[in-house]
Amino acid sequence: MKCAVTICLVPEARGGPFVYHEGLSDGCARASALGFDAVEIFPPSADAVSVEELQVLLKKYRLKIAAFGTGAGWLRQQLSLTSIDPSIRRKAVQFIRNMIDLAAQFKATAIIGSMQGRIEPGTERDIALTRLADGLRELSVHAKSKKQFLLYEPLNRYETNVFHRLEDTAQWLRENKLSNVKILADLFHMNIEESDLPKAIRAAGAAIGHVHFADSNRRAVGMGHTRMKPIIAALEEINYRGYLSAEIFPFPDSDHAATQTIKSFKRLTSH
């Protein structure tokens, strides 16, 4: 397994669960100094990222890109794949499609979290899920054409009413033959929704494509009460070789959060 840390480029998300907020150069320099393998980037849009600048930074600091988040499409424009408005759904698909194109240049994945939206009042669940499946199918086909897969993140009940648990998500993806969509297992959301985190990870198995490495309070691992050793053991059991990416609050500040993350990662994964 490899360790990544988040860099947020969206001013409106400054209070959100991202470690670094001072730009790509600053975030990459700090991540590299601590020994992270990669960074996960939360940009305002695909065209807000300079591919050339990022390539230079990655080479300079010997980093990879773990993933690109698409949540700014929801945060800034209220775009979602489950909207009752077809024009909004089309804009959401295009926003994510552009992010897939950006991510593919770095052999990285795009994350669909908040842009899944919510099942809106008066909308039947089956209809909303059909809209979601249609959007994911189109996007996953596009990701496959770029030799990448797509990440879908179940969120906790306070953020969406679509899917909350890994098992339900994995079953729905299978039923809809969305084989190029992998699950993002966020340990913070799982702490709220799963009764047994290691069991949920084992059950999802190869469907897991990315992990958000966060403690129960969405602070750095080791600053909450989640029992991490059994979770790491479960990930090893399913032969997970992807990233443990710190999508966490910069508490008490960015440097402390990142340092605590890398210490916890090394402690938990060294044998």
C-alpha cells in the first residue's frame, strides 16, 4: 500500500477535510518532505490545473497523483448525476468527463463523491438510481477508453441518501454491470455507517479501488478512536495495493495532520 495526502485548490472548501490549501507547489513540497508517495488533488475544475506545471512539480518532488476529486462541481455549481433536471445531469457528466481526461494524463482516477447528489423529494428511488447508473455507465466507459477506472464513494447519511455502505454499493454496481467503477472506501464515512469495518472491507474485496485514510473524527489516523490494525489487516487480506489517502481536517494545522498521517501509515504498514 502507498500513502497520499490531499491538496485542495478550491477556496470555498477551505474549511473542509483537506490537508493542504496553499497551492500545488506548496502542497507537493510539503508532502514530499514527509515521505508521501502521492497527492490527491481537489481542483475547481479540470481546466484550472496546468498539466505542464503539475508534471514539473511531480518530477521535482518525486510524487504521483493518487486521484482527482470532482466535488467542486457540486460545491460551486450544484451539479449532480441524480438531479431531476436533465441539463444539470449533462453538465455534471461533462464536468466529470473533463476530470477523467485530466486524471488520465497522470495515470490517475477521478472520484465521484458529492456529485452523486441526493434523491430529491418527490423522486422515486429507482428513478434516481437509474439516472445515477446511466451517468456512471457513460463515465466509466470513457474512463476505460483512457485505460483508467472510475471511483464511486458511498457517503454517510448526513451527506447523501443514495448509498452509505460498501456491501450495498458493491451489489448495486454488480447488478448494473458497472465493472469499471470501483468503490472508494472512506474510513470516516464507514465509521458512521458500517457495524464492522474490517468485515465490510473483506466483503467488498476487489471492488475497492481507493481508500480515504481518516480516523473516526475525520482527523489524522491516531487522533480518533477507530481501531486501525484490523482494517489494515483486512486490506492486506484482500490484496489491496492502492493508496491510503488522507482526506482529513488540517487539525491542529496542516503540518501536524500530515505528520501524524505518515507516522500512522508507517506504523500500521511496516511488518
